[in-house]
Amino acid sequence: AAAPRFVFVRGFGGTGTGLAAKLLGQLRGVDALAGVDPRHPEHQSEGQYAQTVFPTIKKRTARRCGGSIATCDALVDEWRGRTGELRARLCAEWAPHWRGAPNAAKLEKTPDLAVRALAALFPAQREAAVVLVARHPLFWHHAR
């Protein structure tokens, strides 16, 4: 089977999305985002800060996102009929931050669960893969 053209790493903040993206980005044939925001090193690998299609997590509201800031499912309805245009814009905005081989899988990480929105922009199953990172809730209970 052909490798996906895009790999999206998703999960709530603090679940290990950064570590998962870092490890996946070290694989041969994978090109991870880099140099996203030199003023804020913590944003270096997060695609949300290098694009204008999705509202960044800090700018999302429950009203705009249809009740869920994490999934932002309302975007899918808002984008209806414009997904091709928005996908092209998203890829163009991320392109300068992918510096590897042109045929490498493009890795993007944002700590949210906007999987339905990604599926609207990248509908071909073989074209995009989503890596969902979850941490067992007992970790949070004992970490306090």
C-alpha cells in the first residue's frame, strides 16, 4: 500500500502529542514541520500557528466551534463547498515549514481532536493518516 501523503498527530494537550510527533518526524520518509514561530519555541512544531484556515486553540470559542473547542466540528459545515480552496491554502501556508524531500510524508501536529475537520479537507483515506494520542486518565489522577 502507498504511504500517506500527510500524517496528522492529534490529542489533548499534555497527552504526548509532541513526543509522538518528534519520534515520527525522525523516521525516514517523514518530513515534520519546523521553524513555525521562532519567537515562541514551544510553537515550533505546531501547525496551528503556521496557518489561517483553522482558528488556533486559544482563539476557539464554543459558539464558533459548535459546542466543542477540541473538535471544532462546526467548521465542517462552515467550509461546505470550499474545502478544495481551503485545503490548497492550508498546504501553501504549511509548505515553507516542511524542509525535507518533496515526496516525504508531511507531518503536522496540533493538540486538538479536529479529526472530522481534517477528514473534510483530506477525504482520501490513503492520502492522510491520523495518529491519535491518548493518555490513561489514571496518569492525571496521580500526577496531581
